[in-house]
Amino acid sequence: MTRSGFLGAVIVGGLVLVAILAPWLAPYPSHAGAFVDVDLAYHPPNADHLLGTDGVGRDLLSRLLFAYRTSFLLACVVLLLAVPIGVTTGLAAGYLGGWLETVILRTTDIFLAVPSLVLAMAILGLFDPSLTMAMVAVSFAWWPWYTRLVYNVTRSIRTEGYVEAAETAGAGPLRTMFGEILPNARGPILTKMTLDAGFVILMGAGLSFLGLGAEPPTPDLGTMVAAGTPLLPDVWWPTVFSSLGIVIAVLGFNLLGDGIRDLFGADESC
Amino acid sequence: MLNVAGLEVVIRRRGTTARVVRGLDLSVGAGQRVALVGESGSGKSMTARAIMGLLPPTASATGHVRFDGTDLFEAGWAGLRGSRMTMVFQDPMSALNPVFRVEDQLRAIARSRERSRLAALLESVAIRDPERVLRSYPFQLSGGMAQRVLLAAALVNEPELIVADEPATALDAEIQQLSLELLARRARDEGTAVLLITHHLGLVRAFAEQVYVMREGEIVERGPTRQILRAPSHEYTRSLLASVPRLSGAADG
Amino acid sequence: MAELLAVRDLGKRYGRVVALDGISLGIAEGESLAVVGQSGSGKTTLGRLVVGLERPTAGSIRYRDGELAHRSRTRAERKAIQLVPQDPLSTLNPSRTAGANVALPLVVHGLPRGRARLVELFDKVDLAERFVDRFPSELSGGQRQRVAIARALATGPRLIVLDEPTSALDVLVQARVVRLLERLRQDLGIAYLFITHDLALVNSVANRVAVLYRGRLVELGPTDSVLRKPQHPYTRRLLSNVAVVDEAEERLKPARPDDEAVDQEFA
């Protein structure tokens, strides 16, 4: 793997560990919830609170660590919903063709014509905002990208010799699609999933920034940024550190995604 | 025109190194048609790439490649490659950029950019309606057309040396023959030096005056084509010769 | 010899493009029929129709007593007609081992697929047991084509469609694969439909030759007479383009048709 890809893997791996171990790593685990201590409100970074405290006196570092749990939960759920739907529809459209192809592709066109964030907001507008609804809404906006990706890969693979040999041997459509074509699409799919994990985190933060995602007191990167912005520039630390938290996560996934792409690219040329 | 002396190419892969070209000497004079013959893995394509300065990043070359007296390993290929020395690749479709029209691709590399000259160039490679081809995208061309456009691209700056790496091998015997004829005409009329890289001795016979037979990175036999095909002295040349399919009966390589 | 496959007035159109037009030919048990033509002649389309990857738009394909042209094939028919695809780079699924590639038809048809059976199939194509666990990227072009042949043999077929099985290989490797195919045909009595652009090759691989030109059958006959006394000008032109290695062979080639005529074909 390339050096930058390795760096990405280290960042992502580190963040995942941090999220899992948050209850043990956080200096003040109870601050992840509805803790209030007005005497501690808006303390700048100091020895007791490395990243300072927020408006109700909660330790920002502790909340940041817990916020990654929210972010990763969001990314996992969205990808677990969007990828299987996208893969199945993409394979079906690319391999079976016919009217199914037309219906699936036109449907994705409609989705892709609207920016994902706007689409997710529109969906959320119909319901009471919550983290769960945010996950569903983002997934809803996300699957067509996988349909398109898998469709394109399928179209390029379905005339390969081994696919035709499988068909000649009598393999049915399901076996050919999932057994022969899908394994050879895993490079682009994995690459996109990694890159997307970063973007989903960003979008989730965007939604909660707008008040459409995680509700207080759940620690969330977007809500933390939102809570900090009115106090700029005097109370800078809540905004800066939670934004940095987002940047690091997105950067990590992007570097890792590029690394995975290179890895699979190199594989194919051998 | 081209003089290769003591060429060594080493490839590093997964921690091991392989010497794919071992002390190769070869020369092609102006107007000469020379063939380098061997199986895949013999090092013939790496030799071509080393000459053109197009080795993959995992490979490194030592020795001397002199073009018109200049040592290219010292002086580099700037100002030479693409103009005074060019290469024709194996697969015409992948060598053309699918998103640009033929005309734009030729213009991008040509020194002279007059449309009439480009059209005349396409005519010289037996393209009958050059105007239509200039307007086309690569996917609108047949394999034979694409191969000719590629030849035209290699000829557009009137190079003094052309390296042809198995032009159109897997495609079609007729396109292959045509490519070689066009290259031979160029050598005869313009004094262009041509180095053909191939595994097929039948093509060598049809094209080259001199032949080098390469195996496992080394030249095992060299000489005038007629002599080598009539009386090959090396066992490997004999087996290559025997494996060419015969019209008169089965090959027995 | 009994006729194994009979094609009558076979046609295939893609929209307004006619890929095949009125092809009639037959293949006997254990016979090898070469189908020769340039790219665009329809030879690959013919192969695809015979193995059932596509359905014809006209005519019939009879295998033994069954008419295959316009219906789904039975399991027995699928087992009987197999394919070896052209490009050694894509003929095997790169994410499976060579053994798993060969096992696929066995899995599909519920046939025994233990290691012993795979080793036996690899042995038929002269590949040692260690190749079973290799990935396609670790194999040479010739080895990949051998694995593809082993896969085609797995179901015990009666007819194999070979689509340019050697055109991307070096002459030395090609000669070895051709000899292997010939030996398998004699040992197992399988018939071949051998698709190739190289007329020089047919002598080594076929009893009879069919020459296709722009979707039509222009010449069909025993290999020897087609090569020595070609009737159609197109066959003569194909022959004139064969790259040969000695004078005796050169004398077997007919005079080349003039360049004007050749050029016209490409336009």
C-alpha cells in the first residue's frame, strides 16, 4: 500500500479504536450525557480539560471521543443499507438489462438529479428529526451511487470470457451475477465505501448542524460545531476542535480510499 | 541510426530482482528493417521500452542506447521521443485516447498542424477518406482503421526510427501485413530505420533484412533473415521456426 | 459419421445490422470444423449462437434430435456444448483459483467436484496438481488457456466451440496448445468448432474449413482442398496474407488481389 494510504489506515484505525474505547479513554465519561456544571462552562483548554469545556461545563475531549461513536454508527448503518441495495439493483440492471435496466437507471437518475444533502433534508422534513431518521434518510439518498457504480462495472465485466463460459456451463443469472461478476467488482466497491464513509460522516454532521440529526445530549460532531459557532471568535475551542474532528475523519477515509484503489489497481496490472 | 550496446534491464518485483535483458547488442541503420524475435518473456518488449525510455517504474536499465550518436541514457529522450523516434504499440484501441477526435490527437503531437498535411498523411497509410477519419472518434473506427491511424501517429513527425511492438498481432493477418508493408515503404522511400518486435518468424521473413533471435534476455542468433530462416544454427530458432503453422501440413514445434 | 450439430439458414441481426445471413453447415461426431474470417465476418457470432449465448433471428440449430434455436437448453444440452473463450486475460475469473474456475460447471450441474476430479481434469490438459491452487494472475497465457480447456472438458461435452483459443499466444505456445487439442479430440472423440482468423492454422486443427465473409458462408470444404484450391476470391485473399517461413510455403499461396480491392474491404 502507498504511504498516504497507510497513513489513512492508521487514522481510520485509530478513530475506530477511539470510538470503541471511548468510555475508558475519555477523562470524564459522564460528560457524554446530560451532565451540567455551570461553574465549569466555557473554560478554555487547560490541564484538566485538554480541549476546554462547552456551555454547560462538559469536557470537550470526552464529548469528541463519544461523538465518533455517533459518526461511525451513522456511517456503518448507511453503508449497510445503501450498499446491498445499490449492489443488487446495479447487478440486475447491468446484467439482466431490458426493461429492468431502464426502470432502475431512470429511478437512479431522479435521485442523482437532487444533491444528496438536499434530498436527505427533504426526507427529514417529513418526519421528526432523530439520529435514526437521519440514517434512513442518508441511506435513501446514497444507494443510487452504488447502483451506478456496480452497473458500470457489471457492463464492463459481463462480456468477459469467464462470464460467458459460466453462462455456457449453465450457471443461472443469480450465480453469474453474485458468484462471477460481483467478486471482480469488489475493488471499486470497497474503494467507494471507504471514501463514502468519510462523506457520510460529513453529511451526518451537516444534518445535525442544521438540527436535523442527532438530538442533544447525544454527543455529535455536527451539533457540537453548531453549539459553538454563535460564540465565535471569543470562545473558539468548541468549534475549532469539533471541526478538526470532522476534518481528521474525512481525511483519514479519503487517504485510505485512495490507498485501496491503488492496491486493487496494482493487482489488476500484474 | 540506433545502436544498442551491453543493454541490461533489471526488474524488481516483490523483493526479488530479475535480469530480463542481459548484455544485448543490436543496431539498426538508416533505411534498415530489423526484427527482434522471441517469445513473451524473452525480454524483447523490455528491450523496445528501454530503447524508447518507456520502462515501467519497477525496471531499470544500464548499458548504452545510442541514437544518431547520442547516448540516450545520459542525454535523455527529450526532443527525440515522439518526433525523431516513435513507437507503434500492440493494441491500437488502447493506444488511442477514446475521448478525442483523431484530428485532435494527431494535432496534439504533430509539429506541422495544417489539416491538408494531416489528410495527406492518412492517405499515405492507405486511408481512403481521410476527412471522415479525421473527424471520427476512435470507437467509430474499425480495428484496421485504428491500426492505420496509429501508424499515422507514429509517422506524423517523419521520425528517423520507428519501433513497432507486435503491431496488430491478435487482430487480423491482413491488417498486420498492411502495417508492415507501410513501414517497409517508409524505410525504402524515406530512409527510416524500423525495428520490429515479434514472435512470428513468418512476419520476420516478410519484413526484415536482419534478424536477432532473443531468448531469456540474450541474443542467441543474429544475421541476415534469409540465411537464418534457411539454416538456423540455434536450437531455439529451429523450434520457433517449426512452430509456425504450415499451409502444407501441421506445425510440429 | 453421424451428424452432431446441424445449422440451417442461420441468421442474426442486431437492429439493422446483419451479423450472420443464411449460414448452413454441419459438424459430425468427433470432427473439427474451422470457421475462418476477418474481424466482422460473423465468425464469433456463429460461435455465440451455437453455445447459446445468444439466440438467432432466423434459421435453426439442431443438436442431435433437438432444435435449439428458439428455446432454453436442457441440462444435457448445456453439458454437451461448451466454450473456450478467446482472450487468455479474461478467460478465467481472476478472483478464483484455477481449480475453482474449473469446478464451476461441476457445481452448476451437481457433478462430483472433489480434488481428485479437479486433478484428473488438470492432468488431461497436462497441468500438474500444483496449478489447481494458483490464481489466474500467476499463470502464463498458455497455462490459462489450458485451464479454460479443462473447464470446458469438465461436463464431458460432445462439442467445444473454441473462439480464437490461440490467437493471443506466441507461436511456440500456440503449437503446444494445438497439439493438446488434437490429442484430446482423438482420445475423447469431441467435436470442435474452431474459430480463427488465421488460415495457416487450420491445417493443424481442422478436417474441414468454413470461410465467412461479411456474415455469409463463401466457402466450405475439406481443409486440404480449400487451402490448395481455394474457390472464392476472398479465401484466396486470406491465403495471400498468411505469413509463411519458406519458399515452398510461399508457392502454395495464391497471388494477392490488387490493393484497390483490399482497401475496399476496410472502408
